Amino acid sequence: MTDRPITPTLDKVQSPADLHRMSDAELRRLADELRIETISAVSETGGHLGAGLGVVELTVALHAVFDAPKDKIIWDVSHQCYPHKILTGRRDRIRTLRTKDGLSGFTKRSESPYDAFGAGHSSTSISAALGFAVARDLGGVTPEGVGDAIAVIGDGSMSAGMAFEAMNNAGHLDKRMIVILNDNEMSIAEPTGALSSYLSRLYTGEPFQDLRSAAKGAVSLLPEPFREGAKRAKDMLKHMAIGGTMFEELGFSYIGPIDGHDMDQLLSVLRTVKARADGPVLIHAITKKGKGYAPAESARDKGHATAKFDVPSGKQHKAPSNAPSYTNVFAEALMKEAAKDSKICAITAAMPDGTGLKKFMERYTSRCFDVGIAEQHAVTFSAGLAAGGMKPFCAIYSTFLQRGYDQVVHDVAIQRLPVRFAIDRAGLVGADGATHAGSYDIAFMANLPGMVVMAAADEAELTRMVVTAAHHDEGPIAFRFPRGEGVGVEIPENAEPLEIGKGRMIVEGSGVAILSFGTRLQEVMQAVEALNAKGITPTVADARFAKPLDRDLILDLVAKHDALITIEEGAVGGFGSHVAQLLADEGVFDHGLKFRSMVLPDTFIDHASPRDMYATAGLNAEDIETKVLEVLGVASVAKRA
């Protein structure tokens, strides 16, 4: 076990209330110790390191000035919430982060009253904070009370339209609330830091406040012809002093930029805002992602997400790969197609690394677009590209594609535009838990007229699906694949496109047929091996397509077997439901077919290893084996015996 750091000041903290009794000097020491403790904890668990290190001082200052959980501190995305968790009574469990039955890697309302609002996706904090502020003023009641509402949002999250929708509404409602823009895009050079410190003192000092009020009053006393000139002069003074921005145009009082690692500045500004704010305020804090840990600061992603690591060196302990990841297989196949077709382009929403498009972007710079955290825009932008004669591949995680669903329906499907959706992180994803699970895309894509929906059973199939999508111009098409490694099958050098709506037979048997959609096929084959040892020989087929279904294959299976079991890595309403609808329409159930559909359960599954999550879902090999035995009546016979 890694040696635990020595943290005498942090050891005194049982709850944020303990920070209220500390001097500013003690709070500075606390921040230093909190940073060390965060690094130590994440070295043992892995997780999102850089974001939390960038807000250590801000976290301490917020909890020292405000009264959580009565005051609602809302962390956007909440990658940065580990220091917050340490200070809010969860230090004893911080080394269980992202493990089964351990702490979530995100804020989670059911975990602690200090997690005012759960998050895993970006750009929700300002909307939620405004909701708390309005609820407070309308007499809303929570067990902890309702005080101030503080949203902490990163500059990346501000690129999403929802953040500006919320700010527009907040400016209109003019409720007291605080938005902290955690801007880690730039480092703070000395001149900027000095200016920032000056502006902070200027804003928080009474003389400037009096000057601004006096200027506002003086303008109203001038004759009409002189008012416009005086107003421009007043605005110039204001902009010179506190940096007039578009945020002020949206109705926010803007403060900054300030140094987000300078505890004196943070405490001064937060105390003043708490004492004097009477409407929406935005505090612009400049921070450095990975601050205070050299390996994170020097990493290209600033230590965004790490495996377990050695603290002195920063070397991560990653298991060796046995096969290429599905994401890399997708990226390589797409680059190969792009080399043959200049109309192929790629779109990602702030995830060039996660979606594998980083290499594509380097090789085909003019044909790859990172649109920021803006999935709605990504989808409609792709639709426009398709309408303009290009062949766009819109690569978005399943969990994030949910955010662009109206655009999938309205801008793509209705117009039958040939947008190719590469849906990464399909199925259960492990340590990120329910917020990042790709559970619903089969259902929400396959119910759209004209949409083709595929799922790869292995990396060779994924390669063929990329080729299929590249050649499909009749309308929208989607293919899904999971996080992690493939199964090690040989990838075809010159992959041929699949015939749309045609599955494949894997093993011919008797009695019961298993129709798999996606990468559960590997678990199906393990189950079949165990069943064969019991003298049971199921037929296995790979559906490949949830839309359109392979009608001939499915009806042939039910004609030759007593039972049919479908299996997928998705929620109810997906592939199995479409199969059931086909069978009902064909009157198959009128003649005694036993039909079962194995899907994700109707619950949100908490973070654990993917295998543990699929065990909870009942979709591992042993669960499939049990299902086959049950449908054949073997299990019940064995129990009676």
C-alpha cells in the first residue's frame, strides 16, 4: 500500500463546518494537504485527477465561506469533485472511488447531502443552480435548508448551448446566484496575475462600488443630448475596471479574471460576493488543470483520467493489452476508408481522443471537426454536411448522443440524410457508472423510420460495419461498439460491406436458438460450451442488425426450434422488443413458441467493473446458461430432484 501523506490540518476536518473556524493561513495549509491527499487517493484507485487538482484552492475557499449543505455547491460534470468529497465527510472512503460499492467518481445525491446535484454530463450546473435559487425564493424546502446556489463550471462546459440558455434565463429572472467559471485554458503569467489581483481589490473595495453607483446616478441627471456620451464614458470606466463581457450582456455581474490558486483572492472575492450580491454574479477564475503535481501538469491531457499510478514518478499501472481496443479499430477502419474517399469526414463533440479521431484529425485535418461539448450542434452540423454532399461520420459516445436526440430525429431521420453515427461506449462501461452507461441507443435509434442500426460482435465485424456505413447513402445508419479491448480476432485487410439487414449463423444446433446482438456473443459462446457439456446444443446466430431485422433468419430460427432467446447490451425497448413485435405480427406466438429477451434490467446500475455490472444485469455467460436451462425446463427439473 502507498504510504499515506502527513496531513495534520486536514486531519482536523470532519465536515466543512470545521473550515469556518480556520484562519486564512490554516486554509492555505489545508489546500496544500488536500492536494497531496487527492493525489495519494487517486494513485490507489485511478480516476479523474487533473480536474480536481485544478480546483483544490477553490474547493477549500467555497467550503470556508459558504455553509454547505444549506448553500448548494453544484459541480458541473463533477470530474473535479474528489477534493470536495474529502472535505465533506467521505475521506475515510475516498480510496474506494469508482469501485464496486465504493464512492462514485461523480457527485451523487444519494451518496451525500453535500452533493447538491448529481452530474456526469456537462453544462447542467447553471440550470440546476438557477432552479435552487428560484425554489429558495418561492419558499421551497429541503432537509438541509435552502441558501445560496453556486455553480462551478469549466470553460469547456461553457461551450455547450445549455449553459448559455441557463445564463440567459438567469439574467432575465435576476435571482441571486453565483456562477464560478473555472477557466483552465491558460496559465497565469506574472503580469496577468498582478492585474487580476488589482481588479479583485478594486471590485471588492467600497470606493469603486460607490463610484459605479455615483456614475449611474449622475448619468440620469444630465440633459438628454449628453446622456449617451456620458453612458459610453461610464461603460468605458466599468469595462476598464471589471472587464465588461458578454456575461454582463446576459445580466450577470462579472468579476475577474482572478487567480484561482490564490487563496487570498478567492476568499476576498467570495466573502464580498456572499455579503453583497443581489442578483446573478459570475466569477471568472483562471486555474491550471493538474496543478501541483508535475506528471499531471506535463501530461498532454493534464492528468484528466488515469489508471492507478506511482506517485513519485507518475507512471501508470495499466494492464497490457491483448487485443486492440474497439475505438482504435473504428479509427483505423475509418482512416482507411477516408484514404479512398475524399468525401468522408469526421465529427466529434470534444472527444477526439476518446472517440479515436485524434489520428484522423492529424492525417485529415480539413475533414475532421471537434465542435466542443455541443452534441446537438454536432448532429445537425453532420446533417448539413450530408445535405451538402459529404459523408459525415458523427462519432459520439452512446451516453452523450442522448443529448442530441431531437436533432437525430428532426434534422437527420426525417430528412433521410446519410449521417453515419459511430456510437462508442455502448453497453455498461464500468467505473464511470450509470451516468456514462450506453444503455438506451438501441431503443432510441431503432424506433426511427429509415434508420439502420448495427452492433458489432467483435473487431472484425466492426471493421465491416465502418465499411458498410461508408457505402450507405440511402439514409442514416448507426453502428455501436463497447469500451475496451476486442476479442483478438483477425481483422480483414480488405473488408467488404455487409448486406443491409442480414445476420449470420454462428453455430447450428437444436431445441433452443440464441440470437445475439452485439458483443455479448462472446459470453453466449462460453455459455454454449458449458451447455454442450450437459448435452444441450443451442443454435447461435449473430443478428448484426436491429433495424432492419433479418426477417428470414428470425422466422427460420423459430420454425426450427422450440424456444428463442435474444440477448443485447441495451435496455428494454431495443432489439428484443423489435424481434417480439415481428413474431407477434407473424402470429408466431399463436403456436406455442417459448420466447425470452435478455436485456439490461429496469434500473440504473452503479459503478463497478464491467463484469460485475453485467453480473448485476444478468447478462454474463453463467446467466445465459441459466436462462437456456430455465426455458428448456431443465433447471426446474433439477430443483425438484
